[in-house]
Amino acid sequence: MTRYTVRLADPHLHRLEISLTTEAGSGPLLLRLPVWTPGSYLVQDYAGGIEGLSAKDARGRSLPWRKVGTHAWEIQPRAPGPVSVRYVAAATRRDTHGSWVDVERAILNGAGLYLYRDGRTAEPTEVSFAFPKRWQTFPGGLAPVPRRPGVFRAADYDELVDAPMAFGAFGRPEVVSFRVRGVPHRVVFLAPTTGSRQGLRRDLARTCAAAAAVFGEIPYRSYSFLCDAYPGGRGGLEHRDSTHVIVSPHDLASRETYIGLLRLFVHEHFHAWNVKRLRPEGLGPFDYSGPVLTPLLWVAEGWTHYYDWMIPRRTGTMTLRESLAEWALRLRRHRLTPGRLVQTLEETSEDAWVKYYRPHPDSPNATHSYYITGQLVAFLLDVEIRSRSGGRRSLDDVMRALWKRTFKRGRPYRPEQVEEAAAEAAGRGAGAAAVVRVFRSHVRGRQDIVPDGALAALGLRLVSREDPDAARAFLGARVRIEGERVVLGSVLRGTPAAAAGLHARDEVLAAGGWRVAGSVGALSERLRGARPGEEASLTVARDGRVREIRVRLGRRPPADLVVGPAPRATRAEKALFRGWARADWDEVKAAERPPSLPATEKVV
């Protein structure tokens, strides 16, 4: 067993002192630090935060060591027996895959802290935290050792890394507790927030119960939402029995931000089944030494993204209007991403390490989101299965089949098993053939997603709020605001902006001689009077030089996609809609409302 002790070093400088004790053999002892955190598919420079390493034997004699590679240390024991290693680790990252410590708190994620023995990650581990006695402890999944305060045990290194820990002088931290099927759940607020706690307790109790209903069971003994908050904060990372989420302090206070927060909670909680237990090959037991590629992130994340939308709708915690507007917004973002025709879904999954999590200005032209595209494919499959089975089966049956055939048998799943389970749920013959076409066209192929048929099966249609014959000028660039500066974030392929030679990162100073500043909509306002085919003059700053660029504008794609009722929906289509949306058909017309893009970025 490897034993760790974690102490404060210089909390005002965000440093921890960590020691580990293990049994060495007759040869060199190789210790490594992970280069990534499971669930965050991005290589991290955790080793850059390690310093002051030293090693001693049982008699207190110093042992020689050397660095081998960027994330490994080789220690030379004098003889077999206990070896103690001590080092300082930086805890300067207040995000979901790093650690943070100051004089008031410590929020720890293990991958960047705990060295592990090469080839010995399956062995049990124990960790003790020597923090101030007045600090409270909120574990994210580790089991406390009886009668040994501050000591926790993990079955293996994977479990140790997969359990965030929170400590601090929180006074009386707000804890929202509830039970689902008798299993305790809690939300621990690690920083002050505003808004209703009772509404969150009610909604989370419903959504957690709905997630359990998809699989038919709850696989954990308790579940914790460890919720940090600071201005502009947003993110989450799933763990086996918990999640570490970061929100803005006022996300609970308004309906728009609350829905985003709730979906974040639902998404990370659904991962307790899909990813942490029901998992693709490669995602556990983990290889921490480098990227682990899988073509199935579109299922692991994309389907979870679908359920973080469906579960709030099923439970009534999102209105039908909110749900349909969000769906239309996702589709519009997908259509305004040229990279959707460049990479397949499987390719985007495998390239997540180098593309999705390493974006650059040309990223929208080269790749697309396996979250959004995976969600859209999940929708196509769900409706296909419901339609072919007369509403008796759905994507839920695919999830349950994979759960029973893989996780319950101690196995990961492979791509062909996903397709087989979906085809089986759709039935033999034409149903299975239709599912196979979805996989061939949209998972392994690059065919564009046109959801009209799936919407029609639900008695719905996709329309534009604006007159489709109206002349609307289109530039073809993603715009963002930086202070008062209006900047082109990306220039989309095949658009007037690209043809005119506009660059990503160009600052737009003026349009048609009028200044552009202050908001992402400022440029749109300046171009509003222009018509397709007309020339527009843009004044831009590039590399410190001001220049005039003339652009021949194109016709703008439909800006406000809306899901509405089909004019002649049949009784069968309406029944299928009710089963899918958990809403009465009469609500569809009232739910029509155009979505809007976030205030931080807009396509013009």
C-alpha cells in the first residue's frame, strides 16, 4: 500500500507539502505524475508545479534520484524496504482539473498532486490530511478510515484520483441535502452564492431520480455536488460518486442562468452512469502517461449532453418553450460550423486532445463539437426508435442494454456494441436499417444532419421567425467583445468575410464610416441596412495597422430557428410527441420562441 500525507506548506503562496511512503524492491523505484485528469481530455503540465523532491530510506538516509522525462522520477533505494518521498506541489488553479489552496480553503483534485508507482496503480492507497483542526472536510467519494480522523482510503490509484476533496474554514457552509431512492445526495456550496436553495433542492431531487430511472438503479452509496463559485466561473468535471462544479455567484438568481446551472448539474450527475461506470474501451483502468484515444466521446459526452436536455424536460424543471428554444439554438450553432462537414463524429472524438480542447481561430472550419453533434445524433436515434416501436422503446432502452451487457459484466463497450443495441431497440428489418444509416451517415460519415424527418415524426417542423424571402446581409465571421473592442474570433470558410481577406483577430473599428464598439451586436447594427450583393467598407486594425477592407456581402442564413407544430400533424405523431416531450400537444404553439446567442459571441 502507498500512503500519502498532505500538509499546508505556504498557503498564501498556494503550496502543499506531500509525502508518500511505499515499499521498494531491489531495483529502481519509478514514480510518475499523471499528464491528464480523467474526464478532461487535455494534456496538462502538472509536473511543472512539483519542486523540492527528496527521498529517504527507513533509517532516514537520503536516497539519490533523477528526473526521467517530464513527469517521472527514478529513485535508487539502498536495499528493499520502506522509502519516503517528500515534495511540494503548487495548488494555484481554481478550476475543475487542478487544485487550489489558500489560507481559508483547499479544493483538491488528485491527478496533479499524487505521484504513483509505475505499474502499481491497482494497489490500495491511503491518504491523510494534516490541515488546521478548525477546517471542515467534504470528501467527494473517498471512504474515511474508522477511528482515524482525517485519513481516507481508496481501493486503487484510480479511485484516489477520482475523488475531489474540499477543506476549509467555511463557517456554516450551505449544504442542500435530499434523498433519491433512499440514497443521500448533497450540494455543498464552497463559496457564497445568491438565489433559492429550496428550488434547487426540489429540481435536483427530480432530475437525479429521472437519471436513475433511465438505468433502473443507483450505483453509488452517496453523491456530492462540490460547488465552488466566483465571478465568471463555469465548468464541471464528473467523478464516480461526486462532481466538482464551478459557477458564478449569481447563477441561482435569474431563470436564464439557473437553467444553465441546472443542466450543468444534471450533465455531471448523469456521468455517474455514462462514463464513470458505463464506459468506452480505454477510459479505465487509466493510462495516465499520455492521451487515451477513443472514437466514442460522442456517446460518452454527446449522449450525456442529450440527457442533460431531456431530463429537465421530463421532470418539468425546464419548460417546453425553454427546451425547444435550446434545441433550435444547438442546431443553429451546428449549422454555422463548417467543420461539421470536415470531420466525422468518431474523428472528432479521437482528436479531442489536439483539436476540441486546443481551439484556434480556424477551429470552426476544421472540426465540430462532439457534444452538440452527438446530442443531435442522439435525438435522431431516439426519435427513430420511438417511431419504429410505436413509442414503446427509446434511447433509454439502448442505455439500459449497454449497462447490462457491459458494465454489469465488468466490461467496457466498443463502437459496434452501441450500433447493435440501437438497431435492436428500433426492431428488425426497416427499423434496424434506418439506425444503421444514421451511424453510416452521421457517425462514421460526414453527411450533414437534416432533422426534418425526425421532427415530422413528432408532428413538429423547423421554421425561421424571419421572412425567408427577406434580404439579410451576411458577413460570415464570429465576433466577440474584448472590453470595448469588437474582434473577429473566427472567419468561416466559404463566406464573404473569407473572400474579402478578413482575418481572425482583426479588430473592427468602423463599418461604413461609423464607429463600432461596445457590444457584440454593434457590427450587426452597422450592417443591418445593407442587402446581399452590396459592398460594405470595414475599417479594421491588424497587427497595429489600420486598413480599409471592402466586402461584398452575402445572404444571411436563417437567424432565428424555431421548432413549431406541423400544420397537419397526425394523431400518431402527436402521441409520439407526448411520449418524447412529456407535454401536451396544445403547449407546442405556445412554446414557439426564437433562441438567442450568448452575449459573448455572435455570428454576423
